[in-house]
Amino acid sequence: MNMKPLVSICCITYNHVAHISQCLDGFLMQKTTFIFEILIHDDASTDGTADIIRKYVAKYPHLIKPVYQVENQYSKGVKIMSTYNYSRARGKYIALCEGDDYWIDPLKLQKQIDVLESDSSIGLVYTDFYVYDENEKRMTSFPLKVKNGDGFSECLKGELGIWTLTVCFRKSLLIDLPVLGENYFSGDRLLWLEFTRKSNIQFLPYKTSVYRVLSHSASHITNVIENKKFHYLIANTHLYYLYNYPLKGKYTTLNSRIEKKFLISKFVYAIYSNDYNLFKQIDLHFLPVISLKYFTRYCVFKMCQIPYFFKLLNKMALKK
């Protein structure tokens, strides 16, 4: 009998041959009172990752449901998780973990599902975790700003400590996700903004997972212009939510501060990318002055309205 799982674990991987076994073992060790499935997508790895996955599938065919690509889809602009994993998830809930991270708590899913099943107002449960630096071979804790209940204001500020490898959420929250363009970050940050807007959240103070810091990943970019672009895309996503769903009531005063924070990110990217047209689209206001640091950046922003100073600042930035 092919019973329907309560949870779909969704995993994406690419060239994680050194880490994928540890990731899959973290899924398989989960002790639950319910059925779960493991949906894994390999994006045409060239290092043998797919071969390792096949060995696990042969051993656990009832649990692990793979997709093997022969051509890399991410490089074509395909949204991997939504296209290949969310679309086939049969569970009421979805848990996430990428192929280079892993779970260490065998009760992770059970703890999260107990919360979600007991309170329909909670849409997402997240936990604490460790960080493992691949270069330094060192495990550390990570300072998190957490929130229970309504977390939208903290999320909109970009200060809420929800990390992908720790979450479990209701699949129904994926309905009617906004489809944003190429100038927006449509990854996990979009999900957290949407989920906190729609539902309450709950933090569990258990270290259930390990986030692996590699030399080059979407959130650990060493090339300075790529790094600024990454934050520019995130800024656009936050501004989309700010303009469409501004904070109200006691949080109203935060709207201006949030806008300034992310407009500054756009300004910095315009400088580093030498994009004067983008710079001219940024409407940064002087008041209210939220900090001395902001006042300084605003003064630089006004100076850059003269093209000569804009080009000069671009040259200075790239020399750092």
C-alpha cells in the first residue's frame, strides 16, 4: 500500500559528492510517528553525486524519490525547488535541506510536526543550528534573532533568523506565491516574507542541523560585485513586500527605516556595478535621519548625482 506521507523532505544538490551521504543520513535517521518522503533533485552533477544518490535509492526506494538532470537547470534560470520538488510533494508539510547541509537531531521533524499539528495558526517552525566552516574545520554556534507569533515586521527588516535547513512549513503556504522578475531574489527570502505575512511562526531552541560554509555559495560569495548584486536582489524583494504590504499600527514608523536600509543596498550595488541608470532610479530621502552612518551615505548619494563623482566613487570602490 502506497500511503500518503505527512511530510515531504525537499533537497536540491549539485556537486556535493563529499557531503550528500551525510545529508541523506540525516533524513533517514528521523524517528517519527508519521510517514515522510525524501524528494531529491540532482542538477546534473559532474562529480559523482548522482551515483551516491542511486545507491541510497536502491536501498530505500520507498523513501527516496530522485530526479536526475542531464543538463544543469539552474544555469538556465529554472527555479529548481518549485519546479522539480514542490510540484511533486505529497506531504501536508515540507521540510528543506540542501545537499551540503545536514540534520543532527533524529527528532527534528517530530518536534516540528507536533507544533504544526497542534496549532493551525502556525505556518512555519524553525530551529537553532550549528555552522561548520569547511576551510577552518570548525563548528560554531550562530547568533540568531528569533521571533514567535507574528514575525513579518522582523522579517521585512531582514533581521529574522530563519535558516533554510531548519524549517518545516505548511505546503498550503506555497499557493499564490508572487512571481517576481530577474531583478529579485526568489529563493528562501521570498518564502519567509510570504509565510510570515500569511501566518504565525514558532522557534524551537534546539540545534537540529549543521550549515556548511563552503568557499562559494549563494550566501557566501567572495567576488565583491557578485556579493553586492546578491544583496541588491534581496533588497528588491524586501522593497516589493514593503510597498505592497506596508507595516501598520505600532509598526508603521518602521516603514521608512526599512526602505532606507534596502535603498542603500541598491545604491551600493549601482556604485560597484557602475550603473548610473540604476542609480538615477533610486529615490533616497534625507529625513528621518536614522543614524550617523545613514547620514554619511546620504551625503555620498547626493554627491553621486554629479556623474563625475559617481564614476570616481566606482573606481575607488573597486580598488578596495
